[in-house]
Amino acid sequence: PPPPPPPQCCLTPSSSNPRLQVAAARMSKVLKKKSHWTNKVHETMICRDKDGELNLEIKGGAENGLFSYLGEMKQNKIIYQVGKLHSDDLLLEVNDKAVSGLTIRDVLAVIKHCKDPIRLKCVKQGMLILVNNCQFLIRSQYMFSSAIIRK
């Protein structure tokens, strides 16, 4: 026998009640927003020690086909003001300057010219965000080339 129809209070997009359809659509958008990787970005503020060191290593870089990410850290020597850093986190921004897609040399130059405290926006690598950015760079190069050809 076919399954019984859902009760009228169920929020399903196929519901005949327009109010319920709108409520179901809103809930769906909220759930999608909660699982988006941008909701997992965390901000950390750190300062240099008396020797001018941050006591963390930046790895990767566009020249290696990778996003910049945090390497080894001396956690007990990092001077935190807000938050905490973790090894292998992807580095997205340094003091509101996007650094994804930059070479290591450029990322280090951005950090070098920042005054304390330095604000780092990072995200943990996961299923959808990996340190390997070859596909990102290929798409960016294609889009850049396409824009030049169109002009």
C-alpha cells in the first residue's frame, strides 16, 4: 500500500499551502548557509615577540600550486590577542588583504609590512577546501585570458 500523506503541519515544498512552501524554502536556505565553508572561517589576532618573530611557518604558495597555509608553530611562543591558530589551516586574509592565490614571497611581504596586532583569517581544510589550488588557478587563468581576448 502507498505511504500515508504527510500531516498538514509538515513543511514540505510540495505542500499545497503557499505559506508552508515559503517557510520550507526559508528553512532550506538557512540550512544551506549553515553548512557553507565561509561559516567556518575564524579570525585570530597575534603580535610579534620581543625579537620581532611571529613563531609560525607559512607554507604552500601559488608558485607551488597551493594556497598558503600554516605550517609548524611554536604555540607556547605565539602571542595571541584573540583566537587560536592551528597547523594546516588555510590562510585567507592578513589584515583584510586577501592572500589566497599569492606566492609565499608575497604573503610574507604582506605580513612583514603589517603593524601589530596582525589579524589572520583562516579556515580549516575540509572536503571542499583543500590546500591544492591548481583547479582554482587554472580557472582564474582561463577567466583572465578570456577577458583579454574579448577586449
